[in-house]
Amino acid sequence: MAEPMGFFTDTTVCIGCKACEVACKEWNQLPATGGGVNTLSGDSYDNTRRLDGQTWRHVKFIEQFDESRQQSRWLMMSDVCKHCVQAGCLEVCPTGAIIRTEFDTVVIQSDVCNGCRACISACPFGVIDINPVNGTAMKCTLCYDRMQAGLTPACAQACPTQSIQFGPISELRARAEARVQQLHEQGETRAYIYGDESILGGLNSFYLLVDEPEVYGLPSNPKLPSRNTAPAASLSAAGAAALGLLGLVSLRKRRMDRLAADRKVAATEEGGESDA
Amino acid sequence: MPDTFFTEAPHWQWWIIWYFFIGGIGGGSYAIAALLHIFGEPEDRPIVRLGYYIALPSIIVSGILLTLDLTRPERFYHMLVQSKTFVPAFKYWSPMSVGSWGITLFGLFAFLSTVGALAETGRLPWSGLSRLNQGTLGLVINLAGGLCGFFVAGYTGVLLSVTNRPLWSDTPLLGLLFLLSAFSTAAALLLLVGRRRAQPESLEWLSQIDSWALILELVVLGAVILSVGTVVAREVLFNAWGVLLLVGVVLAGILVPLLLHWRPRLLGAASPLGAAALVLLGGFILRVVMLLSSEAV
């Protein structure tokens, strides 16, 4: 296996240019959403709005204003599949369409996927969706094709501010630590890494954030769907056992009641005969 | 905000709602038939056979509904075999994979028992096939098929819980809830369809276990609401879906049928029919609310 590879996205230097979104669409030949008809979100300068089957990179704009609209802050974050070390989508996929590659990334093989959509509801980050063009679930592949040829993924290649950095995970982790240290020294003490080993065994696409995860639309404690498998299956099995037992006991009781009634009738008849 | 609110809806909607309802009835009908086959009396046979007759078409329709729900229906067989090598594909930790195999196996047992029942009543020229429902072979088929029936009835709820979606993955109780509801709707359909051909003792027993299943279902439904926590309940169910759950499921689908089972003369001769119809309606609405309320978030 090759070395685990991934993205480190430093949101403090993202300028929201969306070059990554465009580079991703170009390289992966993803069509414009809605056939290229431009629709506006109406409540934000962000008109991409979300990741889906045709949008594998999405620069989130977090536009914060106070009541008087005097104070404002813009946070920008280029969102993408997190290529989780413990991946919920890979866990639930029934067809084996979702695989882990030699680079420790998670890829959906669109020739295998049959569109059951289990992965969509399993992803803790809402990354995956169906691409209406081919009807299969799609998401970022971390440019698996480019990586196999030794190239940098299109988004990281296009990023003008190096907000998106690509490389071996161990190297990126060290770089991220140094950057957090540097920001703390400069007075930005809120800076921290989202996606270390405490989250799903580590996110191979991790982030430097300066506010709570929820502010960026990220869950603070994402979990694997399989956390529920054993309890849910056991409770159902217990229910089945209880219903089976209920059936057994009620049918036995019915038989016993009938035998008792028959005996009573027989006894009465016998009594009647002896009288005669 | 709970972590489950950062996820995307899979758009499991009407095909799946109908599948959950019909598949549940199929699994429940076979389970009831198997219980009567193993522990019942000879006069229960009409209901046993009816259980098989409901199970087989139900599971066939279920397979069609599930295939239609795929965005690439022509690849339905990827659920069972690997697409290139045709080697069986089975992931015991993926509810969807286990479910696909469970439905397939259940279909096999429902088919065998149906053939046996048809032979038993002389509707097939080969009377020897009635052995499928007799002796040790019949016992084995009914045991295995009954277990598969319970599985089909309950795994759908487990599948919903093994996601990261609001409501579904916030409780481990949906599998149990769907299992109980499948059992009660199956008993109701057997009562409804079997009322002319079955013995009163069989119908009496069906009505009894239907009541028990409804009581358990009510308790588990309460536990589901408590277990998801106030934030999830407020966001997902404090709206029209919650009202539908209360009126359509709790009141019309559980409490009124229980009252009619308890006081069968309340609506005269129509009481058993009304109760059964309401249980079926409630079971359907339960699935509508459980799926669409979470999909709407």
C-alpha cells in the first residue's frame, strides 16, 4: 500500500474564489448543476449551496453579521469528502461499489453502484448524492486517476492561496500543527484542527477552523452508522422471540382450555349415562 | 444541533414506504402461519395456508418495489453477486446486504410452503408436494421460513437506524417497532381475508395476538419518542407529521382497534372488520411518518 494521502484545508487563507470548484468540475467532467441555468440562493453569495453528485467541491461562505449589521465576519471553507479512516459509506454499501484505495482514500466505483442510496444516509457529513447524469452515487475521489499518475488533485493544484494542501497524511498533520502553533502565537487562539484521530479514526481530509464545527456546518462528534447495528438487531431479535413465545403460550393455553372443556363434557355425559 | 442534522436525506420515499408496509405484512403473515403450523391445531390450516398465500405475492411485490427504487434498477443483482465475477456478495455488517439475502431466502421458503399448501388442497396435480408442509420437512421449512419472516418484518427498521439521519439513527428501537407493526398488520389482514374460510377459534386467536402486538407496539412507539431526545423530537415530529402519528397511528391505528377487540359489539357485526382495516391503515401511516418526517429535515 502506498502512503496514506489526503488534504489539509487551512480555512484561514481561503478567499472564496471557487477555483477549486471549477477545477474539480473540469477535471472530472462534471456538468453544471441545473443544466447551467444560474439560480441564486437568495440568502447568501454562495450559490453552490451544497455538495452533491455533480459538485464534489463546495466553498462554503459563512456570512456572520450582528443585529446592527455594523460588525461582520466572513468565514470560507472549501468543503469536500473527508475520506474518513472509518468510513460510514463504505460500511453500509451492499454492492461493494465503495472501496478503500491504496492511498487510504474512499472511492465509489460508478460501474458497480446501483443507486440504493444507503451511503447517502450513512455519511455523517452529507457529502454523497446521486449524480442525475448516470444515476449512481458520486463524490470526490481525491482525484484517484491523477494520484495514480503521480499528479496533485485538481482542486489543490488550482488553489491560489494554498488553502487546500495535498500530500502524505503524516506530513500534512505536522504542517497543520505548525500552522495552529503559528496562529496561536499571532493571537488567533481559536485556531484548531478538525479531523484528528479522535474523529472516525482520523479524517484524511482535515481542516483548520477558527470557530465551532457547527458554525461551518460540520458535526462536532460524527459517528459511524454501525454504532446502532448490534443494539437495533438485538432488540428486534428479542421482539421476535417475545412474539414467538406469545404465540406458543397462547396456542398451548387454547389447547389446554379445550381439553379441559372436552373432559367436562365427557364427565357430564358419563354422569348422565350412569343415572340412566 | 444534534450531529444527525448535518446529513443528507437518501430520498427513500413512496416505493420504500409501500415496500416497508407490504414486506412487513408478508414476513408477519408467514411468521403467524409458521406459529400455527408448529403449535396450532388441524382446524387452523385455512389460516396457515392463507399466511403462505399472502407471504409469497408480498415478497415478490417487495422485490419489484425495491428494484424500482434503485436509481439503476437494471443493476439490482449487484445486491447479491459481485458485478464482474458473479461471486456471491455478502456483507454481514451491512443491513442492506443482509436484507437482500434475507428477502431472497424468505422468497424461497414462501414459495415452498405455497406449493405445499396448493398440493394440500388438491390444486396441484402432484399431491406428493404436500409433504413440503408435513412431518420433519414441513417443520424445518416452517421454522426457517418463520425466522426469515420475522427477519424481513424487522430488519427494515434496523436499516433505518444504521444511518446517520435524524430520528432513524437517534434510536435503536425502529427495528422492534416495525417488527411489532408488521406482526399486527399481518394478523389484521389474515383476519380480514380469512374471516369466511377460517374456524372461529383461529379468528379468536388472531384477534388476541393482534391485541397483544398492538399493546407492545404502543409501548415501543412511546419508547421511540422518549429515546430520540427532546431536540430531535421537536425538530422532526413537532409538526404535521407528529399530528399524523398521534391521530393516524396511535388513535386510529392502535387505540380504536384495541377498543374494538375488547368490546367487539361496539360497532355490531362490522367491529372485527373495522378493527382490522384500522390496524392496516395505522401500520401504513406509521411507515409514512417514520420515513417522510426524517426525509423532510
